[in-house]
Amino acid sequence: MEHEISIKNIDTKKRNGFEVTIFLLITFGMSILFGFLIYLNIYNNAFVIALFMMLVPATGVAFAKELNQKNENPTHVLHYLLIGNFCLFLCMIILRIFGIASDDAINALIGLVTPLISIMVLFYTWYKCPLLDPFTNIKKVVIPILIFLFIITIGLIVMSKGDNISYADLIRDIFLIIPNLISQSVLFFGEEYGWREFLQPLLQKKFGKRIGVILLGIIWQLWHIPFYFPDINWNIKMLLLRFCYLIALSIFMGYIYMRSYNVWMCVLVHIINNTIFGHLSDNNSKVYLVLLVLSFILSLFIFSKEYNQN
């Protein structure tokens, strides 16, 4: 009996190791590839590339799971959907690079396909994937998420000095967060399914909950670095602060995930973060201080009971 358990543990470790390898190869391979495309000015539409890259982590998981488990995985239909969406966007970008398609065609594709795939992913995870049910344990994380929304909104107002921001647009976008969760979910799910749902538990199992989530934040930031290639005058101070903030954000999102075991709540936090900071345009001295304070506040969640439990 003990021998059988030992063999199963070894098989699980090998399977997990294979999946992580495939995931990292795809995720960082695409990041480096498109980083050089931007750097060499072969294709530098930052908007399209940013949206496309949000699909990559989930695609890495989908490829890893399907190569390793075939149809044993109950989420294989979801994985095929994610892979198909990824391949469609990749083909359009390749056609654009060779001058066959235009940016307008890609934008039209994004406008048509993204809401459709988003609704399909949301419905399928609710209907067929109990472990990915969007409505699991929502009540457990409503208050922390609202606190997060309040804190970063105040941070935005302080960084913008209160007068370099359209409050009407900000309020409108806050009310659009839930509609955007429905219509753009495949983009943010694309990141969170890879980072929080797949990689975080594996890192925490190997290194412990606290070290694991910190390592995840570092990996998450390293994945973004190739997109800084076009900026030859790197702002080292901002780069370091971004490192700190993404690690702190990983700690908070790790807390949300462990409290709810609902990756969609991490998707919601990600949308809130991007929505609020999308209004930040004035790069003044207060940005550094406020980001540091926000990083400190979010880092405090590492002392929550969720990080103490086995």
C-alpha cells in the first residue's frame, strides 16, 4: 500500500514538473518573442500585443494539461476553447506582420470575438467545471475586494493630485467593472488561470505559502520585462517599484484565491486594478510614494490566517 502511494506521488511530481515546464516555455517564450518584435520594430502595436499576451498564460496551461492528461481532464473543452482563441489571434498578428491583414481588421476581430469567447468561457466554467465556478465563495471575499477598490482609488486620486483626472470617467468605469468582467473575461482569465489557478498552488506546495506567492510575484514581473525593451531610457526606480507592487498584488490576490478558491475573484481584482490605474497619466513624484504605500498595505495580507493554514 505504501509502495503504491509512493509511486503515485512520484508520478504526480513528474506530471506536475512536465506541466510547469511546458507552461513556462510557452509563457516566457511568447513574451521574449514579442518583446523582440517590439524592440526590432517588426510589430509594435502595444494595444494588440498587450491583449494577446493576456491570453498566453492560460494557453500555456491548456497545452500543458492536454499534452499530459489528454481527455482525462474534465476541463479539456475549456482548454480547446482557450487554445483556439489564442491561435486565431496569433494568426491575425502573423498576417499583419506580413502585410496581409490590417490593424483595423485585428481590432474588429477583438471587438467581435473577445465578448463571444468571454461569455462562452464564463458559461462553460459555471456549467461544467465545478472547480472553476464563478460563483464559488463570493461572500468570503466581497469585503476585501471592496476595500482594495477603495484603497487604490484613493491612491489614484493622490497620485493624480486630484485635478488631473476626470471623475466622471472614473465613476463610469467603476460601474463598468462588472460588465467588463463579462465581456472581457477571457483576457483576464487568460492571466489568472495561469498564474493563480495553476502556478500559485504548485509554488506554494513546494516552497510554502508565503515564499511561493512571493516567487509568483517575481515570475509575474519577469514575464512583463520584455515589453520594456522599446524604452531605452529605463526608469530603474519605477521598475523596482513595479516589482514591489506586483509582488504585493500577488500577495493580496493569493489571499483572495486561498480564501475563496475562486480564480474569478482574482480576475475581478485584476480588472479593478487595471481599470483604476488606467486613469493614471501624470508621472509625478507622488507616484513613487503612493505605490510604495500601496505595496506596503497589500503586503500586510501575507500575515492573514490564510497564509498560516496548511
